Amino acid sequence: SLRSRGRTPRRGPAAPPAVVAEPAPAFHGLYIGGMVGHAAGTLNDAEGFKLPREGYTVGGLIGYNHRLPGFVLGGEIDLSVLDVAGSTNAGGFTVSGSSKVLASARARLGLPLGNTLLYGTAGLAMTNGKLAVDDIGANERNRINGWVAGGGIESMLFGNMGVRVEALRFQWDDKVFVLDGQDTGKLRSHDTHVRAGLVFKLN
């Protein structure tokens, strides 16, 4: 119409600037992973009996990191299958021992250096131990509880995928086995695991 001629059209409100979500910092949030490694240790008693053991481990893990100013606090659960075994001669008999399963629940405290984390870890652990006198076919398998402590280094090298190397010391509670009606007395055991793995950050 004649009234609308020459008028400047009104402009709507300016569109808000686009918000770009910043990526979550390294070593924060939920992650999963897998690892392989080597284990070695001994089973012994107070009277001089000693049974060395060694073998390999493979397993998986799940954990959560919380990034705080200057450090990382987290927790992790892992489950492994093992082939850790050994044998020795005791009193003219061949005595063997082995473990096939291991699980642990650990706290982690780390120092982040860019995309690399130096960490210490400690917590509770559980394994199964089998002791046998091979000559007479006597054996017993028990669950053994204990604790674990160690440390490692982890680097996020490929976006949400990282690599890890760690060493863990497992100290197991004293355990009595009964073989062919005879108990062994308290047996002490410990293992050291050195393992490498991949971790995948999920958020």
C-alpha cells in the first residue's frame, strides 16, 4: 500500500552465537580396556617349603576417572584369566600349584601431564589357588583373598584410545590346604604382574 512505501522493514532479534561443546579433558569419565601380561611369584611356608610360579594373564577392565585440579582420582575393576603355575619336589613328592582366575577392585590416584597420566593404585584382590601332590593324585582348590598395590603410566595417544603399562604386587592371605587327609599348615603366597593394555574412553 501507499503507507508501506519507503518504510524500512523491521529486523528480527539477532540469532545467538553457536555454542561449540568443548571436549572432556583427558582422564575424566568412564573407560573400558583390556590387558595382557606376565606374572611370577612364590608359595611358601615357615618351614622352608617354596614353590615358584609364573605364567601369563589376559583380561578386561572398567573404570571411572574424576579430574580435579592438579590430579586425577578414580576407581577400577578388572577380571583376568591366568595360566600361572609351577611345581617343586618336597619330601620325594612332586607338589604343584596354579591359579586360573584373578579379580581386583582398586582406587587410583594420578598426576596428569598433558595426555599422560602417572598413577598409583591399591585395593582388594581375589584369586583361586590349586595345590596338588601329583604322585598320589591329591589336590584341592580354594578361593584366596588378598590386597594389591602398584603403579603405572597411561597415555591417550589416539583421541579416545590410550595405552597403558603397569606393575602390580599381589599379597595373598595365608591359606591351609588339605591333601589326602593331611593339612599343609599355613601357606603364604605373593605374585607380581607386569602388564600392558589398551583403554578406551567412553565420553
